Amino acid sequence: MKPIQHSLQRWIQNNESFQERHNAMKREITSHPLVRQFLQGHEEITDEQIERNLNKLYEYITQSHQCDRCTSVETCKNMLQGYSPILEYKNEEIHISYEKCRNRLAEEAQTEQSDLIRSVHMPKEILEARIDDVHIDQNRTNAIKNMTQFLNAAEEKLPERGIFFSGPFGVGKTYLLGVIANRLKQFNISSMLIYMPEFVREMNASIKDNTVQQKVDAFKRADVLMLDDIGAETLSAWFRDEVLGAILQYRMMEKLPVFFTSNYTMAQLEEILATTTRGDVEKVKAGRIMERIKQVSIEVPVNGENRRR
């Protein structure tokens, strides 16, 4: 009989000890500021419901709430990384749901902004160009002034015409395109930067896999199109008229701006475009292309020393 009484007494003691720990944990959970705020907002929740959902409430208080215990998505310790728990009361039950945390939202916003700049064969340093790094001197004052005017206007409404930066090799014309693209993404305006010589070769190759029209459509519809180093090589009549001409015609009709860089002035570029890879001289067709270029951009000279030496 004695061993049975001893065992029963130990069970009661252990059970009492367990109950004490349980009650202490319950007090800790329900006194948590966020849980207390939740319960005060739902006075209909009974003590029985709290007892039944202590595990959920414990799960809730042991996690980070909107990044108060972590500095990035990578360091998030929550059950769902990058998501913050929310207490809800539905159908007389306490539930935990999850919403994206501030760090995840910021990370997604940054990724989305990065995606606003697409490029075709453009160097990384151009894609990372910043306006604070632009060197200002008397030879570039007018170019920087026009660039700034465009960006100021774009903050309210995208202008209908871009800029045709003309000038000698190495004066920073391409870098200005990168600066503009990076500034525009802060306004959620997309840009597509294209290095013309590689673009010509890629479009010629696209004939084989029948993706010409798909690529042309993408270049037509970008918020801002940037064509770097136009005139660097002789174009075929097909590329000049069916690719470049089609893109510029669409953008002219839709009043979408285009930026250019070139070692030639507009007048000189017209002579370049008139001569095809076959040696034919087609001044009328070249004049038609130039008329479209003038409709979607204004010419701004860029001078100065060659910064690539």
C-alpha cells in the first residue's frame, strides 16, 4: 500500500509542478504586449479558447514581428522566412497568418527597380552609372543641362522626345545614358539600353530562329529606348528600314522618347544611313529614318577630352 501512496503522491506533486509551469507560461504569453493588444481587441475570446490555442500564441510571440529581430530576409528566423506572423480571430478560433515583412518588401522593390533597366550588350559600369559621378565641365554643361531638364520633367510626365548625344569618342556620352536610366527607374520608368553594333548582329542572327518580330516589339514598347553608338557600322537596307525604321515609326506615333549616342552629328548620320552594306546609296530612305529620329529626340553635342585614354 505504501508504494502506491508514494507513487500517487509523486504524481500529484509532478502534476502540480506541471500545472504551475503551465500557468506561468500562460501568464507570460497573455502578458506579451502584442497578445494583450489582440485579446483586448477581441473581448469575446474565452479563457477556454486561450487555453486551447496557447501553442499558437506561443508560436506567435517567439517570432520576429515586422523585422524587429532581424536585419534582412537572409537572417530571418521565422517559420516562413521573410514573412511576419499576424494573429486573427475567425469563426470563433484563433489563427496565425503570415504577411510579407518590411525587409522582403524592400528587397522585392529593389529587384523590381533593377528589372526596370534591361540591356543588350551594355557594360556593367554603364548600368551602374550615377548622376553624382558625372564630371561637369564647360564642354558638357549643355548636355548635362538637357539631361537634367528631361529627368525633372519625367518625374511628373515622361517627355515625348529624348536626346541625341553627338560627339567624339570617349567623352562620356554612353555614361550619360546609364545615368538617365538609373534615375528613371526611381520613377518606375523602364529603360532599354542597346549597343547598336551588337544589336545589329543579334537581329541578323534572329532571322534563323524566327524571333525578329518578338524582339522588335519589345524595343518598340519600352518606356524609354536608348540606342548607343548608332552609325558605328554600315547597316543593311533590311535592318535600317524593317527593324530600325519600324521601331522608330512606332515610337514616333506613340510619342515615346528615344535616346541616341553617336560619333556623328545628325547631318553626318544621314549620309552614313544612306549607304547600305551592298554599297547602294538611298538618300530618300535615309532621310525618312532621320526624320523619325528628329521626331523622337533633340540633338545635343557633347565635347571634351577622351576619358578612355
